[in-house]
Amino acid sequence: MSEPSSYLTTTADAYDAVAVLYADLFRDSLAGLPLDRSMIAAFAELVRTTGSGRVADLGCGPGNVAASLRDLGLDVFGVDLSPVMIDLAREAYPDLRFDVGSMDALDLPDGELGGVLSWYSLIHIPPREVPSYLAEFRRVLAPGGHVLLAFFESEGGPVVPFDHKVTTAYRWPLDELAELAAKAGFSEVGRMLREPLEGERFRRGHLLMRAV
């Protein structure tokens, strides 16, 4: 089996196995995270301002962040590798659309979307594959559309794997991920780097970008 198929299968199986527990633990994952919520709110306002179409929550998990985007006035749908996660999202938020799929091969026309959210969903992608994901995000975004990436930051060092509780994940230097996004056709709007809170191990990086 090729590596891309292998890591996608591994990730889907790993999240299927913990989906119910994960959904319960992270149902209110944005509570107590005002800085994180501020980035999501800024993203939502920019998408609403451009009026350029639907928003995809890629790697949506059990759907709680997609529901937050809906509450911020966006026409949002979710995509995730894990069929069990998608079942849980559909059950919890029956008014929203959720589909099983991979972020690097979206069943969407070019320029279809006004926004893409990748909320800690690129973290499981092997680093050399990340440019192809960013290129897919750019393909499905209309010019002027926005993307928001959230990820674990590598303390200024190189990309480094770590022992994520579900399956292998990677921490990224903020500047390096921003450079890859620029090469994929995005211009940076803003960034946020916050220190870990109690119970968190790593700094959190956020990149808000516009499709050019």
C-alpha cells in the first residue's frame, strides 16, 4: 500500500476507535479558549464580508466547531476521514451536512468555497504531503476566500513528530507553514501564537490567509 493510502487508513481507523470518547471530551472544546475563538470569529467575519460562498470544515470530527461556525452565520458543512465521527456529527447536528472524505481530494468544483477551516486536521499529515493539501484548499476556494489553519507549534524548531493520543502527529514552525501556504497561493492576513494552558503540552499556532 502506498504511504498516502496507509496514513489515511491509519488515521481513519484510529479516530473511529476513539470517536465516542473524543466527541464527549471535546464537545465544548472552545470553552475557555478566548484567543482561539477570536481567530474563528475573525475568519467568520471575513467570509461573511466577502460573501463568497459556503465554508468547509475539513477534518470536522464530531462537528462541534462546524456548529460554532453555523452560529456565527456561515453556511458550513463538514468533511472527515472517520465514518464514525461523521455518524456522531450527523446525530448531534442534524441540520448540518457532514460527509466522509479526504481533505486532499474534495468532491468540489474549482473555486466553489468562500472559506476553509482546518482546525488541527493537518497535524496528522506527513510533512512532505502537506503542500498537496494546501494546493487542494486553494483549488476549492474562490479568489478572495479565506482559510484558517490551527496546529501545534514546534517552539521555533523544525517540523517534529509527537505522540498524539490518537495517532502520530506533527508540530510545525509557524513561519514554515506560512511559507508553504504562500507557495500554494495564499497571502497572510494574520497569525496568532499562544502559550499552552494548564493541561496542554505545546504552543498553538493559527494562520489566517486569503486566496489570491
